Amino acid sequence: GEWRYMEDSHKSMLLDAGHIGQALYLAVEAIDLGVCTVAGYHQEEADALVGADGTEEYTVYLASVGKCK
């Protein structure tokens, strides 16, 4: 948590986001769907989509999940 790592807390947060993303890929594959991570997104719109304030909380990882053709 932030209380433990202070100014370096963003590093562990991003590592956690990567681990969650990898788990998402494995889970989606297991149920025969597809996933695509999204690197280019509008920060303010993504934050608004998930109800994040953009200051204390913000979007760091986006992925779309769906059926493959």
C-alpha cells in the first residue's frame, strides 16, 4: 500500500495492474473469449467511465473482452 512505499507506491501499483492483466488473459482464454489491452486512451474519459476522480484515483489499465470471430 501507499502507506508502506510512500513515493514509490506507483511502482507496485503498476506491477499489480500487470499481474491482473495477465490473469485476465488467462481467464478469458479459459472461457474461449478474446482480450485486447488498450494503451492509447483519453485519460479523462477513461477516468469518467469508471467513476475515478483523476487525482486520487485514475485509470492505469484498459482491456476489452469479447467473442473472437
